[in-house]
Amino acid sequence: MNLSNLFKAVDAMIAFRDAARRFKGPASALPPPDTALSQSAAAQGLAGQIETRLTSVVVAALKEAFDRDHARLELERAQLEEERRRAEEALRLELRRQTVDRELSRLRLLGGTALVGWIASVVGFAVHAGAASVAARVVIGGGWMLLLAALATAFTAQGRVSGRVFDKNQSIEPGGIPLWLLIAGLAVTAISLLL
């Protein structure tokens, strides 16, 4: 029941009460006191019952309106909470995606550095191949193996990291193996130049 219906009901109750008062009639046309008293009590009893019923209807209408408003507010609160949860989840996913992008860039840099280091050492060895001792050749071969292993682990780690964008249970960090292999390969290659 909306508010306009409620006001209409109250107006009807007031009009009914006024009509009941008119039925009483003028004071000169009153019947004897016993009859007048009993009719007056009956009219007041009827009017009181109608007022009580209308009051209960009004109270029920107000309660229903308040309950409806409360339910609507609860629904809006639940919708806001769901939207907040979705926004937080989207933010977490975006931060994870950015972390994956940074890690992929780092791995590409490591792979590129390993490739450039390997190419530079091959060219250096080709230039000085005749003057290199057997020990230098063995050491540079080990350096090449380490550089190629760094390149391979960097590419493998890129594949693993890119597959973990949407998997919240797995860590994004692939570990430092490509970096350590690159450092070891460059160091061994540099040592081979000293032999």
C-alpha cells in the first residue's frame, strides 16, 4: 500500500466519523435519556471499532512500507558490496598482469643478453682460434654451454610465467636460474680470454 492510499484511508475514516456524528441528530429530537444513552454508546462503540480497524490498517501499511524500504536498502547494500568485490578482484588481476609483464621483460632482457654474449664470444673465438690453447677452448666451450643454457631457461621461464597470469595459486617469479647461468657463462667466457 503506498502513501496516497494511506491518506485516502485516513480521509475516509474522518468522513465516516463525521457522518456518524450527524446521525445523532439535533439535541431537541433526543429520545428519552435511557434510549439516548444506549444509542449514543452503540454509535460510539461502532465508531470506535471503525477507528480501531482503520488505525490498524494504517499501522500495517506503514509497517509494510518500512519493511519494503528496509529490503530495498539491503538489496542496494548487497549490490554495492558485490561491485566493490568485483572492483578489488579486477585490481588484483591488473596488478598481477603488470607483474607478469615486468617479469617477461626481464626474462627477454636476460635471453637477449645471453644471445649477444654467446655471439660475441663465438666471434672472438673465431678471430683468435689459432692462438687459443686447449684449456682455453675447453673453457670457452663451457662458457658457450652456460650462455646457451641461460638463453634456453629464459625462454622456458617466459612460457611458464605467461601461463600464470590468471592462476592465482602459482607464483609469478620463475627464480634466478637464467640470471645465474648468464653470469656464470659470461664469467667463464671472460676467463677463457685470459688463458
